[in-house]
Amino acid sequence: MIRHGYSTCIACHVSPSGGGALTEYGREISGTALSTWSYTDEQNYLHGALDPKKLPLWVSALGGDVRILYNHVKAPSGNDNRWIEMQEDGEVGVKIKEVRIHAVAGRIVQNGESYGDLRKYYALVPFDEQHYLRVGKFQPELGINIPEHISLVKEAIGAAPLNTAYSAEFSWISPNWSYTVTGFIPTGDRWTDDSDTANADGVTVLKTRGVYQNLSYTFAKTYKIGVSQSVASDIDNQTDVTTAGVFGALGFTHKLYSLFEMDYLQNKFAGMKLEGVAAYVKLAYEIFRGFHVWGLYENSRPDWHHTDTEEDDFGVGIQWFPRPHFDFQVKWTKILTHDVPNDWSDQGFLYLHYYL
């Protein structure tokens, strides 16, 4: 949305860091600026069947997400094709005076097993129009928000999407400047204990505790640049992870835009210190309203002294918002891992998202 002059998330989302339930203004924008087609009030709950103005005054927001992914892999070691149920959530928000309390619950499928989970909840306290405190269980913000749910750079810095933690977040959001600092500790729930999610060095990112910081500046209305920094360690204090990065969202025109992030990584564990880098660069163009084509390059090299730790991803894709509530993505990626010479593989995604 940087192309339209929206450099922060809070105009359209309840959360200052973005994602989750939309504000009334955010729903309006989803119909008038984001989607290819829409009819009057289609952006509202249940496609306009439920009028937000008829909800009880203490209900501040409703939401929910269903995300399904089809994954195709063609590699020298073999092929794989599967459907993955990523997310089936419902969200409700209530307002007590100026405090907003939100909870997200749904079904998680992991290792073939399905169970219910209270995945996210928080209390949001606005001190004024620029200062916010959020406390609860949610994903800490680090670097730039990206639409990809599988990302080399986010996995490398320990900020993969849907990784929630017990967090306390302070945000300062002004017309040009934005600063967020978040302290977090592991949740210890089933998602954490059973997950095999780890960054390139084998550090289990869902079991870390630490502090994330983001500082960004917006200029000329459609250009946003920022810096990020994190310090974290695992729950046994056996691994220390430090990152520092730069990121940006650049709206060159109303059609052409770019997202980027570059990070320095330092991991200390078992008496060793590894230093590396990770990068994400995306260039996209909106052909017609709601229909985007893009090219993407990602790189991860957690130990820059050893090329066999490096991976390069070259991707192309489309993202289409045909109507409010729907988001479709198709992505094809060529992946080069450097531990084996000319070890190229192909990975394709079909991503289906419906939001309430």
C-alpha cells in the first residue's frame, strides 16, 4: 500500500504492526483500492450481510483467516506435491473504554495431527494517536512485513510468519517516523515444543527470547526506509543470535513498487561464532487494479566464510485480489543450494487466502 501513501499499518489494521483484524477504514480501502471488483458494502463482514454499525458497541472488530497452500517441489533428491492447511482462524475484538482486547483462535494441522489453539491474543492500549502499548501472545515485528509465508530472510533472522511469542510491544507512530520495540519470551505451547522450524544454523527460532527493534522514516509520501536490530537467545542460553538490517518499501509510481530487506547475522553457540548475511528484494507491478506481477530474489548465507551454507532463490509470481475477502498467489522459484555443485531445484506454490 506504500504506492497509495500508506506507510504504516495502523490506518488499516487494528494492530500497529499490521496483520489480523481490519479497521473500518481498512475494510473500505480493501474494496476501493485493493480489489479488482467490489459491490457496495462487500468489504464488510460476511460480504456485507452483517452491518458493522449493528454490532454491540463493545465489539470493536471481527475477523478470521483461512489459508491453504499447494506446494510442488522438483529436486534432484526427488519430487513432492502436497496440500497444506496453513491457517483456519477466527478473531474477535472488544473495546473497554480505550483499551482493545483481541483474541485469535482456530485449528492447527501439524505433522498430520489437528487440534485447536488460541494462537494469538493481546490488549492494545493507545496513550494517544501516536503512542501504543500492546501486551499478549503475538508475532514480534522485525524488519519489513512481507506477504510471503516462506522466506529465506525471515527464517534466517528468526522472524518467520506465524511464529508467536509472549510479547510486550511499544510503538511510536508519527506522520513520517515510526519506532517499535518488542520484548518476548517463548510460549511453551504445543506449536513451540513440536515444531521443527529452525533457521539455517539449526537454531529453533520458536524457542528464543529477546528484543526486536524497528525504526523507519517515510519521505515523499511513497518511500519508506528503515533499520532493524535484534538480540535473542534460546531458552537454555546456549545460543545467542544478533541481527542488524536495513529495509524499505518504495512506491515509484501508482503501479510500480519494490520491497527489500538486507540483514547481518551473528550466531554464537557451542563455543563457535558464525557471521552471515541474508537478503530479500522484490520488484512488482500492478497491471490492473488488484492484479500484481513480480520478481523476487532471496539469498541466505549464515556463514560467509563457507559458501556451502549459501542458498539463492529466484522467483516470479502473481498476486490477485479479485474481490474483497479473497487473495490468490502463484509463485515459481528456482533454488540453488551451494553445498552441492549445480544443485538446482524447483518449487511452486499456489496460495489461497480468504479473510472474513
